[in-house]
Amino acid sequence: MALSRLLDASVDYVLIANTFHGVPDKTALAREIAKVLTPNGRFAIVNWHPLPREQTTVLGQPRGPKTAMRMSAEQTRTVVEPAGFRLETLVELPPYHYGAIFIRTI
């Protein structure tokens, strides 16, 4: 949440993988990321599809966050876009993930 105070320069791209679902204030984090991006910079989020954890197995064991924490692509979009972003691309990342790439609009 202090990213803009930690970086001396703007960046073109920020990637968050498999952790965005656990951020207490997701829109506030997206606003912080918008502060460090260059104009038209990209913010990418890799997230688990909102499937029951028991269905997302690796080597026969459930993986990923609790079912209740998982976010659909639309839920991710709903909390990121108010921070000054527009969904640019949605990518399937089989078998259990999607990637949402947002472009900074402010």
C-alpha cells in the first residue's frame, strides 16, 4: 500500500499473481498502483477462477485460496476499474486461472 513512496520512478507494468484476492482494500491497492504507472501503463492480475477449492487440485491435493476468497473476472473488474483503469484483455490460464490486464486511464 506504500508502493508510490517506495519507487523513485514510474513503471510501465505491474503484475500481481495469486494474491489479489487476499488484499483487504482492493480498490485502494489499485489506486496505489495507478500512482506508479506511466500513462497507459498496464496492471495485470492473475487470479484463481471462483471454483470450489476441492475442484482445483494439483497432484491430487486441493490448491489455492479458500473458495469464499476467490474472485470472478467480473468481481476483479468491479474493484479495479474505479481506481482509474479499464479492462483491456482477459486471458484464460488453464487449468484454474485467468489473467486480467487493465490499462491506466487517469
